[in-house]
Amino acid sequence: MAGRNQAFFITAGDLAARGRDNVPGELKSSENLVYSSPATLAFNSPGAQGFGVKRAGLAVPGSVMLLVAPRCCGRNTSALGTGGVLADRFYYLILDETDIVTGRHLRKIPDAVKEVCASRPVRPDAVMICITCVDALLGTDMERVCRASSEAAGVPVVPCYMYALTREGRVPPMVSVRKSVYSLLKPRRKDPASVNLLGFFSPLAEDCELYELLRQAGVRHIREISRCRDFAEYEAMSGANFNLVLNPEARYAALDLEKRLGIPFIELTRMYQLDKVRNQYALFAQAAGLRFDDAPFCEAAEQAVSGFRARFGALSFSVGEWFNGNPFETALALVRYGFRVPEIFGTPGDVSFPYIRRLAQLSPGTKIYSNLSPTMLAYDGRSAGSGFALGQDAMYYHPELPGLRWNGEDQPFGYAGIRGLFRGMTEVLASRDEGRAVR
């Protein structure tokens, strides 16, 4: 634990002994004042990476967004349009005090949507209406409002709920918005050689072996919403034989697609433990009745790990949670590869406890710090004994260490994710050895 005027932590051994039903309050955002350093570092909500609800809602090709909110809630939206990529797809209906008290803004929304569509040189394929906690507290029936807006403008209109109040609930914002972006898909005849990849708002890395493995199995059409060039390609996702869920936050959307369109789904998890990746692919092939050969990809990943270990030795890692991976699974992978992990910055959920229990066996003294706890203001990492910082938050706490953010938008997965991680760390350490600071 921690003494007075020290950052709170608990060791992996102690946390595993307490169990998932007895997690200290400092690790629960619902029980404390929230420090929330990851959100501050990324100018976004934890877990969303570069995608908050507003940007995620625009994953639908050909769509525009109407943000219905008080001025303060929409102020960071302009930052998302940096470089002009998204700026021309955002519109605003700003609420004043009278709107909030009386709810009169609800009558304005259909006219606002109609005006937005009329102002465009080309009519949008869909309008996403993003609303905030104001309407959550008012109990607004946004489904009804969207139906009225669709009738007024003659285009599909879909709600996106930016309700920070629901972050601890069953359907938090980044889960809800994944359902929203697939809600426009309509039933069509199934193509047995078509698969959708659900879970991320940006594509898998180009060198991800999952594409090749699916092609080996006879899949001709592999669709991701981020690679759909227009609304017609998006609509083609309705014909998938099955969905592959690569992020648990997409499970809610996959369940909806299974219910509405009859598309079954299989879940795969992003992991950095080689044997777990290999076993997962074997189970996937068995469940889907597919045949493919992943041995060359597995061998390449093994060589990446062993080559890094041979070159840099048994490094010690500070592992954050603000990167493309689960901090506890990644820390466990590093320990199993022969490295040390003296500390983790992360918030353990139910899905993380199997990794924590295994960590408790292999590295019981690993300290787990809470990014949510205000005591992190007193964190002093000089005694951590780490040699490398993985993740943007770990780099923040350890500016003196070489580090890798590993939170780019192209998503790492499977063996390619392992190769990419060790390749990225190699580049950082090689640059350091050459006297250049790369962070």
C-alpha cells in the first residue's frame, strides 16, 4: 500500500489475494475523486484513445454530426478537426439556459438537421446527433427525436450518446456509440465468403496476419468500417457471414447485429503472449470450421521477442494503461518473456483478474498504481528501478526513461502486434544508443 503523502499502490500478490470482489476503493472511479491522468494526457476519455464519441460517430462514411449541447460541452470539438479532416462534418446546436430548463431545443433539432442537409453541396448519407449529459438528466427520448428529424430531412438520423454519467454503467459511451455506427445496416442476403471486423474505429495494421489467415480460409471480403470508402461499402457489411469482434466494447453492437440481421459473431482478444495468440487462433479455426497455417507468423513473432531479449537483456518495464493493449496482460507477457515489471499504472477490471492472478505467481511484488487516485500527484518513480516506459502515462511519470507510446491509430493485433511492439521498442533503444532522443 502507501504511506502518508505517497502515491497509492497495491502489489499484484496482495491484489490477487483480495480477489476481484475486494478491490481497494482507490482503484474504483465510482468511489473517489478522480485524478484521471490518462484523460488529461490524451485530451479525451479514458479508453477512447484518439476517438471520443464525436469522432467515433463519424466513422459512418458520408455522415455529418450535429452536436446538441451547451457551449462548454462542445468546445473541444474544433480540436478534432485539426488539419481540416473532420472540421467540415461538424455542426452545432448550442443550448442556452432556457433550452435546458424547458427542453425547447428538442423542437429545434428536426429543423436544424434539415438546415444542415440543405447547406451541404452533396446531401449527407446520414446525420449523427450527438447529445450530452444534459439530455440524459432531462430523460430525452432521442429515438423519437431522430425519427422526426429523419422525416424532416429525408436522410437517416442516428443518436450518439455522449453521456459521461454512464461511464460506470452497463453501456458506457464508447460501447453505445459502437452500436450506433452499425445501426444503419439493413438486412440483405448473406455472402458466405464475407467477414466483418468489429471493434476499432481505425483499421488493423497492414501487416496483421489476420487478413492473410482469413484469405487462406477462403474469405474474399474482409470489411472494416474504417476502410469503407463510401456508404455503399458500409451497407455491404450487412451481408457478412459472421462478425469478428476484436474489442470487447464492440460486443454490444455485435449482439444487436446478430438479433437484427442474423449475423453471428466470434470474439478474439488482443494479447501479447505468444502461446495465447496461437491457442486463440486454433480455437477460432475450430469454432468457425476454418483451416489456415499460422506457423510462419508465430515464428516471426518469436524471433522478434528473442532478438530483443538477446540485444538488450533483461530490461525492467514501467507499464502504463494508455497504449494499445491491456496493461496487465502486457505486463504478464513481458514477465513471461524474462523481463521485469516493477510497476503497472492501470485500473483493474474483471477481465484483468486472470492476468493479475498469474502475475501474482510470477512477480508478486509488482506494484499496481491507480491512474484514478489523486495520490498520484505524490508519485516519485526514482526508486522504481525501471529501464523502459511503455505507454503515454508511463512516459509521463518517467520522463527520464526511454519510452514508447504505442498508441497509434493503426491497430496492432495478434502476432503482428507482438512484432510491432518489439520493433518499436528496438527503434527507441537503438536511437538512444546512437545518442538521439526519440519519444
